[in-house]
Amino acid sequence: MNVLAPTNVATALAQRVRTPRFDRLWSVTEFRWATASLALCIAGGVAQLSGSAPWIWWTLYLACYAAGGWQPGLEGLQALRHRVLDVDLLMVVAAIGAAGIGQVFDGALLIVIFATSGALEAVATSRTANSVRGLLDLAPQQATLVTSDGAEARVSCRRLRVGDHILVRPGERIGADGHVIEGAGEVDQASITGEPMPERKGPGDNVFAGTLNGSGALRVEVGRDPSDTVMARIVAMVDAASATKATTQLFIEKFEQRYSVGVVVATLALFAIPLSFGADLQPTLLRAMTFMIVASPCAVVLATMPPLFSAIANAGRHGVLVKSAVVMEQLGSATVVAFDKTGTLTKGAPVVVDVVVDAGWPRDRVMTLAAAAEASSEHPVGRAIVAAARSSDIPIPSATAFLAHAGLGVTATVGDHRVEVSHPRRSLPETLRHAVSDAERKGHTAVLVSIDSAPRAVVALRDEVRADAATTVSRVKKLTGNDPILLTGDNVVAARDLAAAVGIVDVRAELLPHHKVEAVADAVEAGEQVVVVGDGVNDAPALAAAHCGIAMGGSGSDLTIDTADAIVVRDDLSAVPAVIALSRKARRVVFANLAIAAGFITFLVLWDVFGHLPLPLGVAGHEGSTIVVALNGLRLLRDKAWEDN
């Protein structure tokens, strides 16, 4: 599949309005040739039944052969040059054989139904790809660049670079991935995350290229190169997924080669042996060709990939990018799911839950000074303290002489005071010492606020559990039949507190990255199919070691996203059991398709060998099973297939 270039929004929308469903079908080459083949076959039938000269309806039928059979015949001959026997070539040879013994209508009917099934497969492939690639149709071509002197210029989105500032007016689409530095507005992110409601965006919030700004102007600092935006990654992942083949499909392709050779040998035997015993040529040849048609594994070949690609497309529409058909097949075999804690089961953003102050200092006064000192900090603890002050309408004055000490805390001058927010010291007043112990006992993080070198307060913070974490854990346990595992680098108390809140029994805490890998390896050696869900750089090795790794895309690091086999774009934790369940449904459809295909082939072959199967019925039965299998796979494109999970 080729990567689609971004188009102008107005043009894309206008094309969608002008293009009815039939026009979209007509854009598929195989559909056009199948339609022409059908029209020529009908015309030939009408001419034959109306008593026209034989050369007229023979010409129409042969034109039907050419329209519907040239493409699969050419592909079959090209495959034969590489010593690969293609089932498409078998169908064309059978049709030509039918014409050779005067059964030109039967051969035309075979070509029409075969071309129709091929067109259906092409439409399915196109629809599967377009369901995810359609994101690019709404990507803007241009953005308003704000230069260093405040001037504005319309430039191509491809020219934007990291650090550029762009202005996004109400009703415009955002031209790049980045974060808001000025302004506020409601942004519709449904094209990226699938979230139906617009999300409020303000300074510091991340935004995605191609999403629609509603009310309010936004000034955005570009955070990613245009070639590395979420949309660009989606396209790259779809391309990679389309190039992969599931394990079942690879097995079927190997089986197909041997089976097709076997069909040819059996066909020749079914023709030669009766002739050697004096059978008539025409009925013997007709029976042999019918056998070759009904025994061909067309439906078997189509049993695997349409369901898996349909499932990939459906997951993509709901905010989960599955990188390959192999992954979509493997997800459904999961027997154990291991979760990271921070940023996965929790939001990864701490909130202030308690403030204990030393005697003589008002709480609001301490929070004013602490928030002022942390106002310039990018650390999650600092942001939490500032957010707590703002939510309580506590004024935050400006600070000077700000210094951030890596791993230790921050210091700043606020008014006449030197304020320090840091890890707790050993020597503290009794009230604050008890506050630190109490916070740590509850699994919270404690920080000390010192004013003019004297400890004055302890602030306790807690990482919030995602609202859907407990439900997700319960659904995963029901799907796999095993308790999920918690793998975290946090302390034991915090890990057990979180595990109790979400319903996890198996807790592995205080783990370094290589310890997580060892835990996954132990489960794999025990015969489990392990899926790891994480977001941080420290989770990447475990994701790589597991059978499948799922990354939380919103909070996940670049390394984790690149390592993972699937990505939850909008950090919707409930999508994890949903995509596992969808994979299981896809596997069931694959097995059902294989059963349908095998059943049709067995029935029709036995009818032909031990009875008298008319060629038109053999054609209809064989190609009908191919169409049934293809349509069964397409069921997984429906939203209902996701919603039922």
C-alpha cells in the first residue's frame, strides 16, 4: 500500500460528499473488471437464448473470459515462472478447458464468480486500509507560522520544525504535534483517539496534527517533525501491518503449494485413468475439470487474512494500533497479562492528598510559598503542588533565583523567604516526622517544605488510579482465566496499596528493568503466553521479552512505543481487554472460515467423484464458499465487533 499524501480539508470533505459508495467501489480495479465480465456474460447469455448466430455469443463469452480472467491468469503465469503454482491459474485453465469441450457458458460462469470473489477480496483490503488511512484525508496542508518578531506566514506543514510556533484559529485543524503555549479551546481529537467529546486544551496540554480546534485560538509549539507525527506513525504502522502475515496464513500458503500440486496430479489421474479403461473423452474431461475447480483451496487461502486485517482496522478506529497481523493473531492467545503501575494502572500524575504544617504556620501560607517555588519546575511533584494551590484559589506570587537540583528538589526566593521543596530529612520535628511515616505507610510520596532553612510542612502526594483500572483488571482475568501480574519499580507498600484497589493479587515490587524481564521470562518458561502493558522506558525490555507488548501511547516514551506490538493511543486502559477479546473473535472467525472452506471442498469433491456434479453447480458451490468466507471476515470491520467485547 502506498502512503497517501495529506490533502486540503475542504477538498477532502467535498470529495467525500461527491463520492457515493458505488463510485468508491468503482475505483477498485478488480471491481471494474468483474463488472465488465458479468455484463459480457449476461450479454452472451441473452444472445444465446435469443437464437443469435453462435459466433456472436461465443465472442461475448470469450470477451467475458478476457475481462475477468486476464489479471489472475497473468499473475498465475508470473508465479509459475518462480515455480509456484497459483490457484488463480487453475481456475483460468479450468475455464479454458470448459470452452475447449463446448461448455463455454459454464467456463464464463466460473470466470464471473471467480472475478467477483477476487473483487470482493480487493474491496475488503481497500476498505480495511482506508478505515485507518482515512485520517490523512483531513490532515491540513498548511499552517500559520508565527515568526520570532510576531509576524504570521502561511507555510506548508512539511516545512515546520521542532520549536516553531504556529497559530491555530477557531475551526482550523492543527498542523503539527506539539503543546499549547498560549490560549485555550475545545479540540476534537476523534480522528486520532476516537474520543467523541472535544477535549479542553490550555497551556501545557499536548495536541495532535489533524485534530480540529473548536472555540478559541491556540498558539502551539511544534514538538515533533512532520514525518514523526502520530498520523505519520499510524500510516507507517498500517504499511508494516499490511506487509506481515500471520502464522496461520504462512502455514496455509505452504500447505497451498503442496495441495495445489496434489489437485493437479489428482485431476490428471481422474482424467487419464477412466480414459485408459475406454471412457468417453468429453464427460471424463468435464468431470476432471469440475474436480479441479471444487478441490482448489481458494476459500482456504482467504480464510485468514481478511478477518485479521478487518480486526486491525476496527481496533485502529477505536484508538488501538496493532502493528501486524501476527500480533493480532497472538493477542488472542494471551494467558497472563502483566501491568506496569505508574502511568499504566495509574495516571502517572501525582496529586496532593494531605498537607501537615508545623505549629505557627498557616497551611495556605505554606502552600503559597511552596507553589511559588515550584511554579517553574517541570517535575510532576512540582506540577501537583501548583495545581493543588490553584484549585484552592491560593495566590501564587512570582519567585526568583530558582534552582532545580536533580533528584533532590528545588529552591527559590519568594519575597523575603528562601524556600526549599525536597526529600524529607532525617532530623525533623516530631509532628512532621510522624507525617512522613504516615504518608510512607500509606504508599504516598512525602516531600518536605523548608522556609529559611527550617522544616515547616510535609506534603503527601499520591498517584491517582485510573478510573477504569479495576474494571480492566477484572475483564483481563475473565478473558485469560489467570490473575494479572503487577510489575513495578515502586516500593512494596505503594504497590500493594494499588493492587488492592484494582484487584491484583500477584504483586512484584521494587523491580529494576532487568527484574521485570526475568519475571516475564519465568512466566514464559512456565508455558504462559504473556502480554505486558506499560508506558515507561523501563518497561521497554519487558515489552520486548513478552509474546506481545502493549504501550500506553499518550504517556508512553518513544522507546516504549517503538518496542511495543500494539499501542493504546488515547491511554484508554479498557482498550486492553477489548483488543484481546477482538483478537480472540478474529481467531474464532479464522477457524470458522477454515471449517467452512474445508466442508465445502469435501462435500463437492465427494459429489463429483462418487456422483455426477454439474459444472455450473460445482462453480457456484466453490466460488460461493469463497464469497461466504470473505464476507464472514468482513464482519469484524463493524463497530459492533468492538462494542461486544
